[in-house]
Amino acid sequence: MSTQAYKPRGDKRRPRFNSDVIRRTDRPLTTPQKVMINRVQRAAFKKAEQCHATDDLEFDLWQRGETIKAVDCRLSQAKNVHFEALMGHFCALAGRMEEAYEWMLKATPEAQRATFIRHKIDELLATLPKITADELEEETAAYRQGYGDAVCLRMWRCKMDSANASQLDVLYRELKPACTDAATVRRAAMRAMKGGMGA
């Protein structure tokens, strides 16, 4: 059996130029993908209107600018590889943060996922309130880091800086609801500052 790549009869081009070998990620967005993007774009635009954040632009101009901001091209020029990034960008603008995280995680190359998730964890920890009203910024940063490390130690027996992407992903999902409980955070933070492992 011949091992040569298939080439349509009469096609004089090299096999790598045939349309049947174009990578899926390089193909244009499909109609269902465009419909999904358009729906979340409109939800994001409605949210932006409520927050007076559209710069008085009509929907078409607004979504064009946000699309270019997200993937450096217009929606009509976007490829399949841009789909997850666009969904993540507009879900975030629509206030659908859980969906946005999932889409952005898919859009992030595997080698960069640990860095991406750690950045999201740092954003989450930065929302934690101070333990005392008069504590210094350095103390606040230390307890926030300590709380994240305490939960990571309990789950994986390692601190955040040593965790891999899969471990950080689970940690982020664990921290998100826990960070809304101020009492839990304070107890875990104080134990972390004393060198404890519990959360």
C-alpha cells in the first residue's frame, strides 16, 4: 500500500497545501460558533450599557473593538483557534466569571496554564479583606499568600509555587467559594502565619 499522502486527481500542489490537510484550528469560525459568540457579545454589551461602559458606541462598533482587543482581528477574520479566547473575553465582560475561566483555560496553551491559573488565584486572594484595619500592606499580602499556601498544603502537601497546573486548577476551584467566608479565611490565615497546614 502506498504511504504517499492523498492528493486529489489533477491537483498539482504539494500535499501540505491541499485543503484536506489544513489544521482545524486554522479554519474559519463555524456558523454555530459565531452564533454562540454573538449571544455572549450581546449579553456583555447589555452589561456594559448598565455600567455606562460602552463609550456611547452602538453594538456593532463596540463588539468589533472588543473582538480586536481579545484576538487582534475582527470576527469575520477570526479562526477556530480564536473561539475559546473570544468566549472567555465576552463571558468575563458579561459578568459570567465561572464560564469565562473555563473558556480562558481552554484557550491558554498547556505550557502556560500554570502561570495563567496562578494569576487567577492571586486575583482571587487579592479580594480578601484585611484581618485588622490597621495592618500594613506587607502583612495583608503575607496573610493572603499564607492562606493560599495553607489550602494548597492541605490538599497537595506543597505550596502554590510548587504546584502544577492541574493542582492549581483544583486549588482555584476550592478557594473561590471559600474566600467568601471571612471567618474561615481569618482562621486559616492565622494558622498559616504560625506555620500550620490546616484550612
